[in-house]
Amino acid sequence: EKITNMSMCTWFGGDRSGINGGTRLFVSGNPSEPNLVHWSDVNNPLYFPENNYARIGNSGMAVTAFGKQENILVVFKESEIYYATYVAGGDFTAQDVIDGKVVDVAANMAKFPITPIHSTVGCDCPNTVSLCNRLIWATSGKKVYTLTSANQYSERNVFELSDAIQPELNGWDESLMKEYAFSVDWDGNYFLFCLDKAVVFNYGGN
């Protein structure tokens, strides 16, 4: 049930996986263990080795979404962001585990170090996450953000895109955004919808 009760997944890991694939299935979203991320054996989504997991941040704050940008897996929580990188096999020690560097023992000892990106901005509207050259997402706080970089705990990692349309977004309902907001990436545009409301950001220009 730890695995079957997960509600979100994505493929990640491997030297050439990039943003379009990966060698392990990462899963999260179990209501009983909200901050747990587990991943499968290499190219085998039917087997999840016991030690292939990480608990991301505060146990009381749920993982809400995955996103991939360049060579990292971005893990969104309600008001935090972390990322994982793939490190091919090598030696590891008990100190690596203590330091939060998660180790996939079953699969050639590949590592997936987990690093915090931002301590106050997250994503509680998971269906709004889209990769538009860089990840773009919305929050129920009536903001739209993009991930500019992945430096540990730097406020410059996350840039707010929605300042120019804040009066429009202020009229959106917070609870409805959490449940119904979603995005579409189309022809160089990020579309954000919530029931009968919509805004668009042209990321294809300057």
C-alpha cells in the first residue's frame, strides 16, 4: 500500500534520460506518508527496492508535484521546493545517508542527492506545473512563478511572473484554484485556466 496508494509519478534517472524519460519511476502522494518519495528499480516499475526512498522536508507538508528541468527532478511541496540529481554509481558511506544524500543501493549504487531550492515558495496547485523552457507554475496565493536556477536556498531561484496581472488574479478563488486550476503549454504560450477564467503568458518572446 505504501506504493499503490501513491497518486503521482514521473520517470527520472540515467545518464541520458534528460527531461523526456528516465530509468526509474519516482512516485509520491501517499496521504499516509505525505513527504515520502519512492523510486523503482532500473527500468522496472513493478519493483520498488526497500531502500529506494527519500523523505522530503517536513513530514507534515505534502509533496504536491514533480517537474523536470534540464538534468534535475524538481520536487514541489506546498510551500517548499527541492530537487534531486542523478549521480552514477560509486562508493557511499553511512554519512551520506545522515547528510540527506539518498542512495539507491539496489541499482548499481546510483545516488539521488536531495537539495533544497526554496524554503517559502512551493506549489499547491499541482496541475499548473508546465515545462516552458523552464518550469512555470501557479499557487493559490494568486502568483505565477518560474524556476530560473537551482542554487541552494537562494531567493533568485524563483522569479514571479504575475506581477503585471495581479489585480486580475486577486479575483480568483483560492480553494477553486487548488482543485481546478491547470495549465497548457501551446505554441510558446503558458495558459493558466481555472473554471471560467484564463490568463496567458507568452514565454516565446524576449
